[in-house]
Amino acid sequence: MDVVRETNLGIGKLRRGKVRDCYQLDGHILLVATDRISAFDVVMPNGIPNKGKVLSRLSKFWFDKTSHIVDNHVVTTEVEEIIERIPELADKEKLLRGRTTLGRLAQPIAVECVVRGYLAGSAWTEYREKGTVAEVEMPEGMLRSQKFDTLLFTPATKAESGHDENISIGRMKAMIGRGLAEQMIEASLKLYNFASDYAATRGMLIADTKFEFGLLDGKLILIDEILTPDSSRFWLGENYKPGEDQQGFDKQPLRNWLQKLTDQGKWDKNPPGPELPEDVITYMSNLYKSVYKLLTGEDIA
């Protein structure tokens, strides 16, 4: 099966993220979701078959569903339309199909908007150590995976090292302005509630998720990706039980495998990442395909 680890399209200004190759064009951005996978801020040497297609198509699915809440950057994900606009890509049709988004170029806002519905992941780790989540005091005696009485909005910013750094809402307002911050908070909570209600009809829970916004002609729009296994923690609703780790559809199984290597002294969580065995690659590929099927009702081609 073909795996796309990187692209070199020879157009625009290329910026390579952990997963996406981003080509900045005149007023637009071309986002190619590769099959790269990262964990602990390290990109692994192996790609995951179909991962990029799942990220791109699932984002488009959610962008379409949430456009009534907040506008987004998507112009088209149809490769024929992209090639019509950028004829230089005519010989890249197979490479780009299913994994590419042409978007309007916005000015990114340097705050990530994290919405948490359940006590999981780094929030659970912090709670066990300090009794807080993003430095906000939490009630005593909460259980792992417990649902919060009220949604938590925990903004984050990128540190120089590339790690997400939690910040307070007060600091967020100081950084970008009170009005814009409140607009982003309101949009993020509405997006989470809408997506959570939809996911419930598909038997899924959204434990937490991350949104990124930009400004285009002074207007707030959604950018990057939304509600994918890379940006969100999905759980199977029928198996949900507070106090336990949940059956999830995210990168946690990969992190668990890598953590075992670290515990054994075989990897120190610094680049380069270790070669992934075939069973891990296959498991992660099936996981990405499964969450797409569960949420959309369609198979990834």
C-alpha cells in the first residue's frame, strides 16, 4: 500500500509540519495531509497507510457540518478543482487525491483552543499530581475519564520547542485582546457541543478536542484541521466507564508502545524515532479507518 511521507510539489513557499506539508500561495494555502505520525513531539520514521486521507476527509466532513457556527478556510478538497486552479499540479493527481485541501490564507492566531469534556490525557496526569487542570482547581475525588460538570476551556500556546504550553484565559486575553478571545471561546464551546451531540448519534464520545483559528479580512475563521484523531480524543460510548482508561481512537496506543521502549531504556523520546513494527503500523492504520467509518458511515477509499 502506498504511503506518503512527504511531498515536494515545487510550488509556493513550503512549510513542513509534523503531518502536513503546507504550500503558501498568493492568497491561498495548499495543505497536503501526509501519512506521517508523531508522538512525544517526534515524527516516526514510518508512515501510517491512509492516515493522511482520514485526516483530510474527516476535517472536510466536520468543516461542512459546522460552517453554520463559524466560517472556515476551505475552498475545495476536490483534486480536479485544485488542478484547475493550479495547473502545475496536473501530474500530481494520484498523489494529492483524498489528502489535499485548498484553503484561504488567513493570519493564524497564536493560541490553540482546547475544549475538555472529560478528565483524560494530560489533564488527568496534572489532576493526579496537583488537583488542577490547566492550573484551574478541580473538585477532590474525581475519577479518571470522569465527565466534567461544565466544559473546560483550556487555551494553549506553542513554545519554542514545539510543545503545547497551557496558559490561563487571562493570559490569552492579554495576548490577543479580550474581544477576540471571547469570540474564540464562544465559538470553540459551540463547536464542541455540536460535534459532541452528532458523535453521540454515532455511538461516540468526544473527550477533548483542539481548534485553531485565524483572521481573514478581520473575520474569525477556522483553519488547520478539526475533530480528527490527531486533534481529538474519541471514545466508544457503549464501553464508557468512569474510573478506567477508555477504548479510544487516537494516538494513545502508539504512545503506550513507545513508553514501553522508554521504560526499557531503548528510546529517550528524542529524534530519531524508533522504527515501528508492522503490527503497530497495521493497528494504527485500522484505528484511523475505523474512526472515519464510525463517524461518517463511509469507508475510506
